[in-house]
Amino acid sequence: MAIDHSRADVCGCVRPTACVDRNEGLYLVVVGRVGSGRDERVRTGEVSDRLDVAPSSVTEMFERLAADGLLRYEKREGVVLTDRGREVALELEARQCAVRTFFRRRTGFDMPLEAGYRIGYVLPDEAIERLRVLVDGTSNACSVTPPNGAERCPFAELEC
């Protein structure tokens, strides 16, 4: 049985952090990264391995995110992000990228992905926007849809 409710479409939230808590957002980012460039669904085990959590925890989170309309989940088949889920995941990933890129370029510190994600999640939008300008002179540098049309952070050396 497929779960595909659309509460997130109704919530009208503008900021990803208003739609999902930090943990939920992390699952969306991982599903987006694992499923990127693939036409197939992302399986529970793939996310479980990446996040080092029990498969039952992943299943529980998938059900919650599906109920919020952020992904489509079918038991034993895996998940795919909805358009809204993809939008939230990309924005959260771009926030992480802005933080990590700033630290790398300004301090030489290679911040771990998880730390960059946590900081990017809690920073206010204005702070993220300032970081984006500082790392590339434009607010589009680490945006959801970068100017060059790439779907990921353009700073490949960081593997954001």
C-alpha cells in the first residue's frame, strides 16, 4: 500500500526548517543524494547504512515523511522524493554547502558533512544568504538551482 498524503503541500511553509525538523531533513538529504541520477527507488537499507541507524527507524521516518507529502513510500519497494521533498532536500543541502564552503575557503577547515548540515539547518536565512555571497560574490553560489544549472553545490572540491 502506497502512502502519499500531501500535508506539506497544504502547510504553506516557506523555509525547509519550518517543514521538517533537523532529523527529518537529514533523511530527505540522504534520500536525495542516494537517489540522485537514478530512476529507481531508494531502499531502506541504503539509508540505514548511510545514517548508521536501524532499518526500522528508517521505515518509521519514511512513513512520517510520506504522511507529510515529502516522499512516496511503498513497503518493500523504497521511496522517491516528491517535488516538495526534493525542493526541501536541495535547499537543506545548499545551506550545508554554503557553510562548508565558507569554512573551507576562509579558514582552510574541511568541515564534516554532518557538522555543516547541523550548522546550516540552524542558521537564519539571512546568515545563509551572507555566506553564499561571501563564498562566491553572489547569493546564487550555493542556491537550490545554481546559475550554471547544476543540481548540486558547484564547489565540487568539497563534495557537498
